[in-house]
Amino acid sequence: MDSDEPPENDILYSDDDEDSEEEIDIEEDEDDDLDETGLPKNQVEFDIEYSKDGKASHKGAGIAVMGPRIHGTQTHTYEPASPLKSIAPKTAPVIAGRSASLLVRGPYASRSNWNVSDAISSKPDFYELEQTATFVPNTKASIVASRISDCFRLLSIHCEFDDEKANLDASTEDSAQFKVQLFAGKGDYSHGTILEIQKQRGTPRNYNEIISSVFSAAQGKQNPEVFKPNVDAINFGEFGIDVNDAEALRQSIRTIKICGDMILEGSASGVVLGFERLSTLVDSTKLGSATALRNSEILLQSDQGESIRATIASLIAHTYISKGLNDVNEYETNRLRKLAYCILSNTLTVLFDTGRLNEIVLQKWFLEDFIGFLVKDIMNAEEHPHEAYMASKCLVSLVKVHKGAMDKAHDLGANVALSFAQAVGQSCHKRLSDQTTIALEIFAE
């Protein structure tokens, strides 16, 4: 928005060569693109030519739209998602103290969470679009909104929808926030819908992938699988690294102590940085199982992790830091709480996978207090689905290794909370849906 020059984006665009900048040439036949009811057909054909860099602004009727790079005539077919599957009853569950909004936007109402009218507002002439914007030809706003809604469900990104203004506010698991706005096309672009993504706060780790996925979904295309390397398959010995030697242990202790010192220092930035570093140190998908296990045991059982454990417990229990920092606002507190849950869920998962979790569960806080907080956060899935997802992961790890934990969870109504969270997940958060389904199967055994 600050510059007229389009951004370089290797994920969204390729590097084809042409010599001069040309205007979009869209071949359309309105009669062919509409069915007997007057709505656009699911199958869309269009021909677009681009300049050398492939990202020129295409101006017309007072708008400037960034379009995806497409060469030649291509056919894209949008196939609606398969119906939601649930082990919950077909009638809406009655849960005391919960809001009824899930029944309006959930699996018991329309499939889409974002129900936008086709008669939405066009972009004001004075408004300059962000560079993360695109034009969706031959597609009405209601169809674009439905596709984007399902895309965010699959990506497990929490959204608050405004049907009347045709926008939504999205927040990711790592607390990044951005807005999606739809405009009706006009003039030369009256045959489609304009989509704009505005980053507002923070930067998700996979922001480019999110933009690419949303643009692809809006066009009616399926998103490709993202390659995730198996860190455990890497032979670090080939590089002269022994992840299990004494030096590796000393290095882990030093690193976790540094994180603890940053948290004890008390500044908001230091606490956030320390927590972010810790969430990586106990993540087996990033550092491998051996390193994550060593760091997890130090964090939960050594003196070096004592201050970290106290801060995590305080955030989970009371949503504030025990030192009472006065420069941490509500957004940063919520961000720290998500990080605390991320650290705990990663730690408990790697300890469970390696058979080292029994001793941890016997600690008083985990067995008597923590399970209550988990059930409460799972029940709060509608407002905070990311925390509910991670709380479900933690609960599964605990109840699978300790009968006392299972009994405690049953007494607190965990199965009811999980059923409600599953319905929320099926509506808007796939990872929550999948995790709660696993948990409910364990509780049913």
C-alpha cells in the first residue's frame, strides 16, 4: 500500500518472460458463463496475458488490481467440500452456559461461515488496494466468500465474519492478525469480485503460504500439499554432530537457562522472545525427537526450568505473568498464553511418544490443577479454538498414561467439552476437529 511497485513473491508468482507490459485481455461470454438461473458456472475459463515480471497493476474503472499469474487458457473446476462428518448427534447439543452462535454458523446451519450477499459494495475510487489483492473473474461474491471460509477452516485459522461489510478478521495460532475484504468489481471488472488481504499485526510463520492458499481457494483451485521434512531421518553424525553426547546436554541446559533469564528479566519483548525460543526447543518436528526430548526433560524436571514452569502455570491458570508486568497488553498476554500452551503441548507430546511422561503426570499441578484448566479451555473453543486445540492435545497425552488423570477429566465433564469443541472444529477449525475426535475415541474406550 505504501508503494505502486508490486511485491516480489516467489510463492504466488513464477518467472516467465515477456518483453512489455500489457493490459489484461479477458475473453468472456456472459451467456456461456451463466447457468439457467443466472449464476456463474463452477467451471471458469479465462485467458490472461502479463508483462515480463507478471505482476503489473491492471487499472480500469478507478481500481488497481493485482492478479495471479496465469498464461494461456486454463480451466479450473471448483468442487465443493464433502459433507462434514461427525460422531456428534444430528440435533444441536444443549450445553449450559454456551452461546447459540455456533447453531447459526455451525454444522447445524448453512455450510459456509461467511454468508455474503452478491450485492456488495465496490471499491471507492480513492482507495488504493494492498499489493496482496487479486481479481476473481466470472465469480460472484457469495461463492468467493464460501470458498475462502472453507479454506480458513482447512487451514485452522480462527475468523470473525462480518457478512454485511463483506470482510473478516483472521487470527493464526501464532497470534498474527489480518483482514480479508471483498469488493464488487465495476467497469471493466464488473464480471467478478476483488479480494484483498490486509496484514494488521504480527507475521505468521507461513504468511506467504496462507496468501497463496486463499488466492487459490478464491479461484476455485485446490491447494497443493506443503512438503514437511522428517527431521528424525537426518543423520546428524554425518555433519559431526552427536545430539546425545554430554556437550549437547550442557548446551541444552545453557539455552534453557538463557530463556529463563529472559523471562525473569521482566520486559514484554524478553518474555515473548524467551517463549518463542522455548516453543522451538521442544518441537520434535523442527529439532528432532532426541533434542526435543532432552529439552523437554530439562524444562519440566530441572532447576533451570523452575522459573519457566512457574510462568507457564501462571499464564495457564490466570492469564497473567506472575511478576505482574505492567507493559504487557491484552494482545501480548493472549499471545503469551498461546505460546505457553504450545510449549506444554509439544513437551507432553514428545514425552508421551518416548514413554517418559509417567513421572511428569504424578506432579501435583499436572494431576490436580492442570486438567481442570484444560477442560475449561476446551469448553471455550468457540471464542478461542487455537487454545482449545492445544488443550485437547495436552489432555490426550495425560489421560493415556494415568488413570487418575482420566478419572479427573471424566468428573470435570471433559467428554461434554470435547463434543462441543468437536462441533466448533467441524464448523471452522479442522485441526481442532481432528484432535477432539481422537480424544473422544479415547474417552469412549
